[in-house]
Amino acid sequence: MPPTVPITNLPEALGCCYVLLGAGFGARFIAPRLEQHLGPDTPLSFYRDGQPFLKPLWHQLDRLLAAHASEPAAREACANAARATFSLFFQNFQTISRPEHREVSTP
């Protein structure tokens, strides 16, 4: 079974949603670079198909975060799930990327 982010409550689910929706916003910039570096057979529908729906979903997520992740413990659960989701994406990217793209460099 592939690795997953354990979600046991609503704040954790919202943290994952934050990462997934946020990734969609960068889609128009990310998709061409992914295709350039990973090749034309790279599945990119996640980055290309959701653009018209993201803004209303982001506003809904913002309201849900305000309602369900405003207490410190809930905020921490949300943030931890978001970090775990980012980490899962990074780990999976490392397994499918070409070796020359596995090193992350910062300017």
C-alpha cells in the first residue's frame, strides 16, 4: 500500500486540503516545468484541470479553517497534517524523478 498521511480529525483533513488546493494555485507555473524536467508522459491533469474551481474552494477552506482550526491544538493538528502532506509529496517525487532532479537546491 502506498504511504499516506494519517487523518483522524477535521483539522488534519483541512491541513491536507490546504496543501492540495495551494498546489493547484501554482499549477500554471508548475505544470510546464514538470513536463520539461520529467518528460511529456508525466501525468499533469491535477495541475491543469482544476483551475476554474480553485478560488471558490479556497474561500470555502478559509471559512472552514476559521471555524474548525482556530484553537491552538486544532491549529497545530492542521499544520502538522500540512507538513506531512508536503513531506509525502516530496518523498514520492524523489521516487519518480530522474536522479539529476533529486537534489533540492535553494538560491
